[in-house]
Amino acid sequence: MGIPFAIVVCLVSFVVLLVIGLPLGWGFLLSTIVGLVLLDAPMGFMAGTAFNALYNYLLMAIGFFILAGMLMSQSGIADGLVRLSRSILGNIRGGMTAVGIMATLFLSALTGSSLPCISVLIPMLVPRLEKFGYHRRYTTTVLCASSFLGYLIPPSVPVLIYCVVAGESITAVFLSTVIPGILLAGGYLILNYIIAPKWIQPTAEKDELPSTVKGRLKEVAISTWVALPAIGCPVIVLGGIYGGVFTPSEAGAIAVIYTLVVGIVIYKRLSMKVIWGASVEALTTLGMFALLVAFATVFTRLLVREGVAVALAQGAIGLFAEPWMILLMMNIFILILGMFIDGIPILLVITPLILPLVAAIDLNMVQLGAILVVNVGIGVITPPYSIALFVGSRLSDIPYTQLVKPILPFILFVAIPVLLLTTYIPAISLWLPTLVLGPMVVGPWR
């Protein structure tokens, strides 16, 4: 099946608009208009498609979780989580950067995204660790690499976006990225243990923890008590979702209320000024998401309607005989896209286009969600367009170019192997959802 010339022009115009720096949402819209004009098709197609894309209760869940994450980043919750992480890992080799990895793991379960983790932990840990001899460049790199966990540990905003597009079970896809997230965190801890010493220069200041087993257990118990209000949020939210007590949208609202109570009453860090600022920022972000969802859906629906998805599936199957080769090429293509485009637009555009291909190779849709989310998470930390490194560079005053080399081992030796494991071993993404929700929800897998 061939692709109409009008669609080819539509795709070329999108690339040109992207190169000249036009915001993605407007690039999707203008490219769609170009395609419709050349096809002599009615413009009413855009209004109906955009409305249907936005008429989705999951967007409300995304808004709530964005607001909850922004409130958590300023509520003082991170302090308790850092202390808990320090009490567990602080005494091992490279322990203080390992604390950053574990703290990010905890924060990811509260924020559902990557940038809030960086925004909180870099100002908190980089200057402190520098006093103990840890190089600012390395500490910043570790925290930027760990921000990837924000995409994998539920509740995850990218998972919600995937479920909006693919119509999959949120609870199942949430669970599908848990084991990849644990594998990523474990791999980072091992790699940090190996390479951290070369980034540490001994100083007079020491961050001493109790040396006896009794003293360590006491510190763990105290720090757990201090962090308990923070740990309670994901327990209540995710427990409520998986227990059938409330929907994901209701869970997002409960996360906001819980964070307000903890931040105001317990940690006493949230003022009306902070709450107002976080609310405005969350609404602005949600508005950006809404425009992106609407215009990207219009763009991809036009491509699907004109046969691009079917042509893509037929072309891939014609070039690569084996499903494993098709999956490898899909991963490489998305990884390259992630070097230049943010993850959310990739999910919005790629997911509808590859559905016929996925159906042809009989790939489970929950596993597809895990593969795509791991993919776009790698894009967050991969140069040249790495939003994590851009933000980390600004917060730590380390030039962007100095962060590129030290982050490569985390990508090559941990992140990409986790992606390959998630792609080729279905149990990594599907065992936990099947255990919790049953095969009727998750679907068949092999």
C-alpha cells in the first residue's frame, strides 16, 4: 500500500517546522492543515478528532499527578527520603551518590515524572556531597541518569499518556514498568559502586554514620519514622488503585490532598504562595499537554487514515522476517527519535502508527507500553537533546558538555540492557501485572 504524495509533503513539512524551532504542538497542527489542503479534505476533521482526544478522563488524572508532584517537590518530603536512603546506603563505597539513586527511586513513586526529582535533589545533594569530596560533575550526572526512574515507577505520567492513546489498562501498564525500574536502579547502584571512587577526592569533612549494627538499625528506624508520611502517599494511592477503592483520576486527587496535608501540617513547608505557584505551573503544564494531545492526535489520525500505519507494518515485515528483528529496529528508531524529541510527543505519534505492526507480530499491548516508556525514558537522559542534562546543568552550574561523557556508561551498560531485557523477556514486564490483575486483564503472552 503506497503513501499519498500529500502525506509525504505533510511529513516533510512537519520535519521542516521542527528543525526551524516551531513548538511541536503547532508543528502538528500546521502539518495536518497542509496535508488536508493537498488532499482537498474537509477541515472539520480536525475539530472532531481534537475534541475526541481531549474528551478523556485520564487527562484529569494527569493534571492531578502533575500538581501532586510539584507540591511534593517543595513540601519537605525529599528531606526525609534522603535521610532514609542515607541510613541504608551511606556506608558503602560511593554511598552518598547511591543515596541519590535511592532517593530518586522513592521520589519517583511520589512525582510520576523525571524533572521534579532533579529539581529537588540536585540543589540538596550536589553542594553537600562536594564537601565530602564527591565531584559536582559526577553527582549531577548520577542524579540526571536516575531521573529516568520517574518514568518507570508508578504513578507514571508517560504511562498515563500511553494509556490515553492505546486505550490500555492503567493499572496493568503501571505494574509493567515496576520490575524494569527496579532493574535500572539496581544496575545504577552496581555501576556507581564500581566507578564512584575515581570521582571522590578525600576531604577533612566526613559524613559519619553509626559504626555498630545496633546504631545503624536505630538510625534506619528513626529515619523511616521521619520519612513515613512521604512513604504513605504511594502506598495509599497505588493501594487504592489496585485494590479497586478508587479510579486513577480519584487517586490523583487524593495524592494532591495528602501532599497538602503532609506539607502544611507535618513538614510545615507549604505556604499559600508555594501552593498557588505550583497550581499555576501545573495548569500551564496541563494546558501544554492538552494542546499536544489534541494536535498530535489530529496529525496521527490523518496519517493512519491515509495508510501510513499499514504501509509501515507491511514495510517492516517485508524487510525483517523475524519478530525480534522488527522489535530491534523499532527500538533503534525510537531511541534515535528520543535524542531529538521529548518523550511525550513520541508516545503520542508513534503508538498509533505501530499498532498494526504490533498486531502483526502478536506483541502484548501491556508489554508494548513498558517497551515504549523505557524507550522514551532513555531519551530523557540521552544527548544531544537531553532535557535531564539541560536542567541538571542549570541547577548545578556544570556545563552541559561536561555531563555528556560521564552519563554514557549509565546509558550503555544499564539503561539499554534494561530496554533489551524488557523487549525480549516478556515476564519482566508482564509477570507482575498478571500476578496482581490476572491474565484476563493483561492478555496472553509468551
